[in-house]
Amino acid sequence: MWTWVSKNTLRLVYGSPKEWFAPEGFKEGEHGNVEVTEEEGKFLLKANGRILQEDISISRDGEYFCLTMKMWRGNIFGLGDKMGPMNRRQRKYIFFNADDPIHTPIADPLYKSIPFFIVLDRKTSFGVFFNYPGYMEMDFDSEGKGVFKIKVRGEGLVEYFIFNSSVKEIIREFLNLTGKNFPAPIWAFGYHQSRWGYTDRNVVMEIARKFREKSIPCDGIFLDLEHMDSFKNFTWDEENFKEFPEFVKELHDMGFKVVPIVDAGVKVEEGYEIFNEGKKNGYFLKTKDGKDFEGAVWPGRTRFPDFTRDDVREWWGEKYANFVEKTNVDGFWNDMNEPTIFATQEELDEMRERMADIDLDDGWMIPLTLLSFSNVFKSQREEEIVHKDDLPHWKVRNAYGMLMTKACWEGLKKRFPSRRFLILSRSAYPGIQKYGGVWTGDNHSWWEHILQEMINIQSLSICGIFFCGFDVGGFGGDVTPELLVRFYQLGAFTPFFRNHSAIGTKRQEPWVFGEYYENVIKEIINLRYSLIPYIYSSYMLGIMKNVPLVRPLFFEFQDDPVTHTIEDEYMFGPSILVAPIYRFGQEKRVVYLPKVRWLYIPTGEIMKPGWRVVDAPLEVIPLFQREDTAVVKMDPQNFIFEKDLKRLYFDVFLNERVEIELYEDDGESFSFEEGDFSLRRVLITRDKIEVESSRGGYKPPVREWVFKILEVEGRIREISILVDERDLKIPLR
Ligand code: MIG
């Protein structure tokens, strides 16, 4: 069966699947320009004479439904933050959310399942979304025989096939289906400090004070498990974090926002309100025989809300809102929501038994047994857990974290309709972008992870998850000085910029390696803050138009096939190309510059397109500004709302004509949805600057706009004008 769901999107049904989380945004009756023929449940797709999907065969393998077809030509991009190269071709991937804290090059599955990818070759591109939140595998021709295979545990599959020859349009269309990105508050684009292991209030205050003393900008402090009372969600530790609301207020007074962690599991403890309510109302996941499923996580015995249920999400959503009412925190960081379960009673018993049976004569059985134990905490327990109406966990597991995050967003939105929060989740499924952003979980202080994270944020972004980031400095392992700097240089050019690390590892705040490194890092953070107007404007315009902030080169320069092969450079917004350094000791790197002329920002050199080599000693981030663009900047501040901006800077790199849109709003409410924003078109040519009067009801204060115009031949002009809400036309000589 097949139907058009929009002009560009076809919905194909194989077998007899049930679609739990059907995308929104269907437009019945539209019809695209593609030929579909169906024979015995197999489809042949043809557009302009070209065959897009053929040789389809369906089979069953016990409980599994399998689909194979001819492998597409071209590169495969997407799937969210999976390990390995950005091009997914020739590998096999599993979609079954898991907490794996060691991201080796082949670790799979990890926390998220984003079964969406883009097929891109020289001539065309299209998007494919297999909408299934249960157990799934995809094989992009790992055997080199020209076959794509997909296998799900279940009765069938729904495929959304997005026809388009442009990557930009495919992403837009995918988001028409799965939903627009949430508006993060403006301060979410600042820098954030976090660590698992800030043991008490004093330690946190000391860190906070240090940022201000040293004038290193910082907007957010994240609070990990320590702030809770015995790992109970939505509580605080009366000893180490006593008078928690005052503590939050103290941080607020210093200009920090506060974001505590929330885990998916609920501690089993009679008298703990959330446990009692969950138990009484039957809100927790069940075992097959109808009892509450119980496992161990941080609090010890733990039960898990059934987030697939509307009533449970509503209940859980209220908990976030109540906590904000009590403490005034500014966001939530949703963790362990794959969900992670360290072990069950049965597993512990079984392990004990197996150990009891083992002695020295067992030889190689000893390491094998021990190794098998070490994977227990990653297991998904799909056979044991059931949701409401006997829905088995293996059919919906991948949506669990997304639904928890939905509860968070909806609960907060209901109680605080005009306040934006920073919402984060580790686990995800398409749709997550409506409710919050993501980070990539437990990476390591390894050089290899700089490149990997670069790939991760690009892959997440083209899958429609725009607010994404990773643990700057690396979560596991001990960071080293140069590695920390290079991590920051990448992190400063991602939407969510947070330093975070694990308990027991070396501390990695900006100052830990002494003055030299501290200053280098401070300059990186300052640079990030100077770009806030550009970043925020690009993000907000992006969420309205479904355009990501982080863009692979092929997003902007699809016509140039060289860009299809590049994973270690990307665009950050429309104007800046970033080519981070990701190897120890590297001080130069090769960069591919597509199509136009580029300004090498560190030296002011103007470069022609092609392969170039640039100098990038430790203080330098290889950054390039695209021809005929502008970057809007501000003076860095200790935190984003510290002072009113008196001045904006427009760094213009001009050949013929620069046209930009500058978006502003209050940065923290939802009144932009009612038109309280300011959107101005700014046009710069060789002989004039034109500023359109502000559209929208938000009036930024009168400010000085300083234009620094560099023409491609090298002439520089600086013009400063006072801008109010009216339009302006300034001739240039
Ligand atoms: O089992 O809360 O990815 O960011 O610091 C580890 C402690 C649990 C995993 C998260 C990490 C967080 C840590 N959590």
C-alpha cells in the first residue's frame, strides 16, 4: 500500500505494521511527480525515468520482518550520532537504544535511534525514513554485493520516501513530517560548565565564582547526581545542597542559569512521593506477569515510568513544573532514558550461579564469563518489560527517551507558558527536536573523539536535531592540555557548548592547565560570545525554516561532488566554515574550500576555492568566512544578559552583494510566536548599506551598528551608524 503524504513524500507500507508515532503534517491529496508501481506488495519507484528503488523482496525470519532491495548508488548520510565515518555506506547498524559508555569506532547501538538517512550522489538525492521505534537493523551493503537490508522485529515496516534533488529540501520535508525544533532560550547558546563530581554547593559556588573572577564567560551550571537526595529525581540533598532554592538564587544573582539532571528511573522507597504515586496508579513499566518491573540504577532498586502513556507523561511533566516552582531552575537534563538498567534480580542471581560453577579448571571460560557480565548493564531487557495493553518493550523502546522529553516539554509549557527552558535528552527518536536538544553521551578524552563528535553533530543536524552538542574535553578518561583546547575549538562551533566530565577523571575546567592554556581557552569562549547574535539569529531563523545551524559542506554546496566526501569541515550557520584541528601536535591543515572565495579569519587572507593548506597553531581555529556574507557580532560578556548591547558589529566580506536577515527577540519567552520579534533585512553592496525597518513587534534598543566591509580585492571600509527601528539607506563612497 502506498499513499502520498505531501508533494514530495510517499508513504510505503510493507507487511502489516502498526505505526505508533505517526508523523504529523500529512497533506492528503497532494501528488508528486514519481511513478510508483506495486506488484505483490513490492514497489518500484521511478522519477524522470530513473529508478529509485527496485528489486525489493520481503521475507520473514521467525519474529523478524526483512526487506531487501538493490543498494542505492551514492553516499548515505544521517542516522544521528552513530560511531564511524559520516558516510554510512558499507556498514551495518542496530537501532535499539543502549547506554554504552565506551564509544569505540564500532560501538553500536548507542543511546539514540534515528532511522532517517539521505542518499546523495552526483545527480540526485532523496531521503528515507523507516518509522519504527522497535528493534531494527539496517545494512548498507556491508558485503559489497549491492544489497540494502533492513530487518525489524515486528510485522512490517512503514517507509517515508522523500523525493527531492536537494538535501536542503529533504531535511525541510523530513521536519514537516516530524516537527519543528524547539526554541532554546538565548542563554542556551552561551557556554556551560558541568561535571559529575561537583560534590556540594560550596564546590559549585567556587567554580561559579572563579568564572566571574577570571571573566571567563559562562551562562549555565549543570548539576549532576550529587544534588539529589539519594538519587531521587526532583529532590535535593539537604546536607550537601542545603537550602537549594537559595543556592539557585545565588547563582542567578551572579548571572548563571541552573540545569539539574533527571534520570528516567524512580527510586523504590516507601514514602518518596513520586514512587508512591507511580506505584499506586500503576504508572510503571510491568513484567509479563503484571508486576512492576524493577531493576537497579543509581538509587538501587528502581522502577520506570511508562512514558508511552499519555496519563503517565502528564503526571511526570507536572514533576518538572513542580520542581521549577520550588527551586526556579532553568532547564532539565534528561539522562539514563534509554532506559539504562544496570541489572535485574534475575540477572544477579544468574551471575552468582554461573560464578559458583566456575573454577580454575575452566580456563578460557573464566574470561568469557566475566566479559559476558560486563555487558549486563547495557542490555535492553526487551523480553521482560511490557507496556500498557501488553505492548512489548521491544516494539517501542527506541521512543522511550523521546517520550520522557516530551513529558518534560509539555509539563513545563503547560505551567510556564511564557518561559523557555533548556531541555536536553541523551536518548532520542525522531520528534525529539520538538521538545528539546541532545548531547552525545559519554565520549572520552581521546583525540579520535574530536573528529567523531564533528561527524556526530553534522549527522544529528541533518536528521533534524538542531540543538546538539557533546561533552567538551571528553567525559571519560583524563584530558590533556592540548586536547582540551582543541575540544573547545570544536565545541565553540556547535549549538550546545558544554564542558562536562566524569567523576574520578581529571578536572577539566578552563583553568586547570595553568595560565597559558587558560588564556587560550578564554579567548575561544570569548569568540563564541562575540558570535551570539549570529548564532542565535541563525538558530531561530533555522527552526522556523527547518534549516540546521550545523551544516555539512554538501548541504551548502551539493553541486560540488568533492563536498560529498568531506566530514572534517562544516558550515556553522550560513557564513562560517569551520575546519577544526583534531590531531595532537598538528599546526597546519588541509582544507577544501568550495566554489567561492573565502576569507581566512585568523589572518585576513583571501583564498580562492580549492584545496588549501592553512596554519593553525594551538591558538588558532581554522575559520573561514564565505564570500558575500556578513557575520553579526557583539562585545563578549560574562553572561548573555549581563549588559544591554550598545553596539553590533557586522563583519562583511563583499564581492557583489550581501543580503542577510537579522532576527532578534527577548530570548527567553514565547512572545515571538505572537509576533514579538524583530526581523530585519540588511543589504550591503559596494555603494550602499540598506537596513529594512524592523518587521515584528519587538523593538531592540537604538544601537550603534559598526560595519567592517572587506571587499574581495582587499579594500577595507569601516562605517558606523546609529540604528533605530526605522529603515535606513546609507550611500558608500
Ligand atoms: O551512569 O549522572 O551520560 O553525562 O554525568 C552514568 C552521571 C550516568 C551518564 C551521563 C553523564 C552523567 C552521568 N550519567
